[in-house]
Amino acid sequence: MEHISAGKNVFVYPMPVALLGSVVNGKPNFMALGWFSRVNANPPLIGCGVGKHHHTTFGIRESQTFSINVPDASMIREVDYCGLVSGRDVDKSALFSVFYGETGTAPMIRECPLCLECRLVGSMENPTNEFFVGEIVASWTREQFMTEGKPDIKKINPLLLTMPDNRYWTVGEEVGAAWSAGRDLAREK
């Protein structure tokens, strides 16, 4: 079967969904975020693409800190709501129990199973979005979301996003061990 063009507006699956937090004009604010990824091992850096016009963007520039809050699937309504309304018009932080960690300026959400507290180390302006890079200065979770001292994806049960069909999903089953599943093939070559 031949490959066919899928066009240019293609997204790599899956995209985890988070709530991006920043303080804007002295108040905590959160927005739904689908475009983020770890971009460096050491120091631990995470990058996120955010529309230039978003209220949260101004807060990141202002405080030089932000948070990545990973919700579980039960928070779908709150997550979607945070993507539908602007913090300019609505206090979205009222939906959550907000806490602060080491930076003192990156608002985080207690209800989220995993929260990453970040200090801004760089940004790149693009035509419609700004790409922020933050160093993870601390991560926060609860024991119930850990297995053998590490965050457990099944226990966290994160939301995933597909675009451009704009659907939420959850994680499926494990299919193999990374850096192990192909070892026998590597030995054959």
C-alpha cells in the first residue's frame, strides 16, 4: 500500500494535556496546554508553545517562572474550561487549590497528580506562538501516584489530546520496555 499525503497541519500523537500556570498581575492563572515536551536531560528543561495573545504568556514574561500541572482524566471538565475562557475575564484559579513551591511565583494545582515548577531560561518568538523553555526546579506529586519511587503513568492517568480532530484520550496498555524491545534485532545486525 502506498503512502498518501496527510497535509502540513499534522500533529504527532499523543500529546499530553497540562494546565500551564503563571502569576499575572499578582494573581494565579491557568490555561490548557497541549504543546509541551521535555527538551533537555541535564539540566532538566521543558518547552511549551503558547499563543502570544494568551493571558498566561504575559505572566510567564512578568514573573520568569511557570508551572506544568498534569491533570488526571477525572479533571477533563476543568481542563477544557481552562482552554475555553481567558484569565482576563475569569478567575480560573478559583477552580483549584493553589500552592507554591521553591520559586514562590509559579502557581501549582493540588488536585493535579504531577506538578512541575519551572524557571524561565529562554524563549523564541514564532509567528503565532511563543516557545518558552523552563528549567524544572522541582516536581511535586503524592505517594499514591508513585511506584518504586517514580511517577506511575497508570496511576496518574493523564489526559491526552489529538489534533486536528480535537479529542481527549487516556493512556492504553504498555507494549514493551524502552531500550530493550529491540536488543535482539541489534544483536542480529
